[in-house]
Amino acid sequence: MNDTMKYRKSRQRERILEILHGTKSHPTADTIYIELKSEFPDLSLGNVYRNLNILMDQGHIQRLDFGSTFNRFDGNPHIHSHFICEKCGSVSDLEIDHKDQAEIAGLADKSGLRKISRYKLDFYGICEKCIH
């Protein structure tokens, strides 16, 4: 049985996934909760976290932990880089050529590491909006 089959279908979970697929803002669980509360009056923040964990287990989304108080969630589960604004906290996807990412991963191999299961390359700075 694959991970998708071990959970019953849930309209709340479907809507959370729709929200994450429909935005590039990388929302927090609180943001998702606020967006869905009027649609699902019995929804709790705990329900949102539970569904986010299931979606991660299923490989549909990823949790972004940048060391801040709140994790953010990304509807794109594939390896990709982010730019994190150190002033406003916004997170945006960076389009880096897969070949470039493979070359970066190769750097670890050159330093003597032989089995790399994953890597993460994120950039920090000040976004265009905060510069002006």
C-alpha cells in the first residue's frame, strides 16, 4: 500500500493542496488556517498541521524550515532553491538550472563525501520590495 492509499480522502486536505499549488508565497500553517476557516467552520490549526504532515508523507509538498519561528510550506515537492528576505521574511523560488544544481552537489563529492541523499541551497538577502 503506498502512502496515498493509507489515508482516507479529505476535502480539507485537498483544499490545502490546492492553496499550496496556487501560490508562490510559501504560506505558514496559520495563513492556510485563516484562508480555510470560513469554508470549514470546525477546522482547527491542529487539523491543518495534521493534513500538512500527511501531504508531506505522501510527497506532495515540502516543509521549509529557515530557522524562523514558523515553518512555511511549498506545493512544489521537487528540489529547488529559495531566496529568503532577511528584512520582511518573504520566500520566493529561485530557478536554478538542474545542471547547475548537479554541479553544486558534485562539490560535496569532491570533498570526500560519497553518499549524498539530499542537499539544500537557499539564498538570503534583501528582496527588491525592501530595497526601495
